[in-house]
Amino acid sequence: MTLQQLRYLLGIADSGLNITAAAERLFTSQPGISKQLKLLEQELGIQLFTRKGKSLAAITPAGHEVIARARRILREVENIRSLASDMSEEQEGTLSIATTHTQARYVLPDVIQEFRNRYPKVNLELHQGTSEQIAELVATNQVDFAIATGGEALVPDLVLLPCYEWDRIVLVPKGHELAGLKEPISIETLARFPLVTYVFSLTGESSFKKAFADQGLEPDVVFTARDADIIKTYVRMGMGVGVVAAMAWECQDKEDLVALNATGLFPRVKTWIGFRRDIVLRGYMVDFASLFATHLLPELTQQAASMETQQEVEVLFEKIHLPLRGGCDDEFGAISQ
């Protein structure tokens, strides 16, 4: 049994049992992967996949067990390499991050710029997606860090470090009847208008919908998108009233949009950064976390990484006051602690 065979095995599993796709993903040939899979099954004396003709049909129960163990083995191989690099004080490597559009567009640019200044020889990979897509990238060992809001149930095996909190705001075009609203906006008022907001998660309860349901109301959501910039575009078109993260409020938006404070209207949400428990955190990874959230001092991150359960991590952070992140001019939030 070789590490290469294990890599091929995971490549097949992560490519939907399509050997051709696995070969492209691993920059090798289809016959080469098929040969190594056959040799591995012969050595183990078990069938890892059921077959339909020349195609793989499903993973056998034994195959699932071997694949899970192969993932752990290859993670440890990467950990050994990372540990050796840190011990030799090399500041080279790759940092791959899975996150949402909101984080990538409004929070990470300054962090990444400073990180690049400190670690010019570290390659950065940024993957954007929904909570479900981020969880899949983590599960298949394709990223080092996940940065998201909510969706903790999708990543039960990660160490999750709380970074900051944020509220939603309501956006309308200048001249809209809500633009001159003097009193705080209410759920009842919002329910009277067509709404434009984020795509709802496919799993778990939506805090947005729950805020209306708690008042016995149903929101008239006419358009959803993952991208706050797209939401703002359709608000400008007059399609509906926008509900977005406060950090998406940019100073140039004031030219044609009005932002209404929605603090308390919807539950305040928390953004976290997560990583696998079996990963060896390189020095530059720990530094990235502290750039993203200043309270994540290296010793605190390392302490959290050594804990066995997320409950222990939550106790560690329970007395730490998280910053509230807003948008333009720190409006609707203050990013300092």
C-alpha cells in the first residue's frame, strides 16, 4: 500500500466515483488510477467499490471505512510536512480558505493585503460558496480555514473560533417612502413591502423568516442572491426593499441609497473561523487568524486548537467581548472592541 494509492482512492471518492474526473483532478491518467485501485483492492483482499460494467457504482461499507482512515492518514502526512516547515522556520506554503461572498468582498481584502505583506511566499487560495458548499470543502479536506456565519451544525468536527458579530440593515433607494422614516423600522412595516435579501440556507431554520413568523407574518421575498452587491443593484432598480449585512454598507452607496438601522429586528449573528482538529497550525495560519480578529492572539488560538470539544472552546471565549462590525464610517456597528 502506498500514499499514492490512498490519494487516488480519495480522488475517486471526491469525484463522484468518476475515474476520468479523478484523473484530471490528480493530473494523471485514467488507466493509471484504475491499475492502482485494482492493486490496492488485491492487497487488502476486499472490494472498495461495487461496479456496474466498467464503471464504479457505489462505495462498499468496507470502502467507506478505508476512505475515512485514508483521509486521516493523508492529513497526518500534511501535518508532518507543516511541522517540519515550521521547525525549519520556512515561511512558505499555501493557505486555502473557504468563505462566503460577504466575507470575501467586505472583510477579507484588508486582511489579505496585510497578510501578503508579511508572507509574500505563501500562496493564498480563496473559495467562495454557501454554508453547504463550505462544509463540503472542509469535509473533503480541500481547505485549511472556513470562515462563515451560522451553519455550525454543518461542520461539527471543526474548532470554531468566534470573530465578530453583526446586524442586518435595510436598504431603500433615495425617494422611497421609507427613506424618510423617522421612527425605527418594524417587522410589520417590512412585511408590507417586497423584499430582496440573501439566499436562504437549505438546512436549518432561517433567522430572517423566523423574525416574521414570530409576529405572525410572512415576508414577501421577491428576489434572493448570495452577493450583497447584486442585492443592492436590484434595490436600485426598485425591485424591492433590501435586507443585507451591515458591513455591506459602503460610503459610495450613500449617493443613491438610504440605510435604515435594523438593530434588534433580527437576531444578531456571529462570524467564526474554523479549522480541523487534526491540523497542525503553521505560524502564518495563526497569524492570519489574528489579522482577521485581533482578539485571536496566537496563544489563544493554539490553546483552542488543543481542546477536545467545541464546548471547551466556547468556555474559553465566553468572557471575551466580540467586536460589532458595521459598514461605512462604522455605521450600524463599531469594529473596535
